[in-house]
Amino acid sequence: TCWTLLLRCEHHLPDYHPLVIAAMLDLAGVLMKIGDEQSLRQSTRLLQRSNERISGFLAKLEGEFQDVQVLLKSDKDVSAHERYRKRAQNVLATLRAFVIRM
């Protein structure tokens, strides 16, 4: 069932993984189609949970990127700048991969 798929995804993958979010959205859509009051409440909760997870993940990435920007501006050690740039590139690559997969 869809619930089983969602539980498996949540058990084995990070909360913000695209498969978990997609499973949540798919299940919310199925519940909305059913249309009874309980299904609509469950659908709304799933949509809220997926929204919170995406928001939290994006906020985390934004915070990491801003930290790198502060380090780049404040650290005068030029050799450290390459590490910071690499870290910023990793954050942006993670964000890009997340957006492409969603």
C-alpha cells in the first residue's frame, strides 16, 4: 500500500530525500481523491509534513552556504579559501541535485 511505501522510505532514507517527499505527495493526492473527511485531514497533514521537511532542508543548506560566505570574507588565509569554495560548491551541488530530482 502507499502507507507501507511511505513508512519504508521514512525508515531507510533521510526525511528530506526526494523519494520520501514524492511518496508523501503521492499519498496525499490519493487521499484527496478519496475525499472523505478523514482522508482529507490525513492528506492535509501529509502536505504540511512534506512542506516542513523541504523548508527545513532548504534552510539548512542556506545556512551552510551563508556560513561559508562569512568564512570567506573573514579568513585572510588564502589557502583556506579553496576549502571554503569547495564547501560552497558542495552545498550548491546538493541543492541543485535536490531541485532536479524533485
